[in-house]
Amino acid sequence: MPGPLRQGNDRARTQPRLTNANHLERTRVAEGLSLTRLASLAGVSVKTVDRAEAADPAVTARMKHKIVKGLNKNPDRTREFTFREIFPNDREY
């Protein structure tokens, strides 16, 4: 049986999981939107929405704002969404 991990060797224990960094995917699915439909509403590429859901740091705050606006353009939305509730760990600008 392997011994205990030395401190600093297990990145998963020292850094938060990036997949839990925002609420975009959960909100998109709850609102009944596909990646393609949200991308269309937001005026961004499907790849951008996918990267934002994965908390890719290359997705800019400007792109994230467009995505939130896209969520709010959904005619079947259940309510209005804010940047802060979709991306709670991000600065707005």
C-alpha cells in the first residue's frame, strides 16, 4: 500500500476544482438551452460557451457578460440572471 502523499504533491487537494468555479452549465441545462442555442443567443461561438462552462481562464469577462445576456434573451427563461450568480468567483471587469 502506498504511503501518504507528501504535502504539495496532490494538486487536487491544494487547488479548487475548476469545474465547480461557476454555475453556467447547471443554469443552461436547467433553462433547457443547448450549447448551440445559448451561443446563438449570446452572439459567441459554441467553443466559447463550452470553455466558459469549464472555467477556462482564456474566456474574458466581456465574453462572460455576453453569455449572461444570452441567458437573459432566452424567451422561455424562468427569471433574470446576473453575472455574479453565474460567475460568482469572477470580477465583472
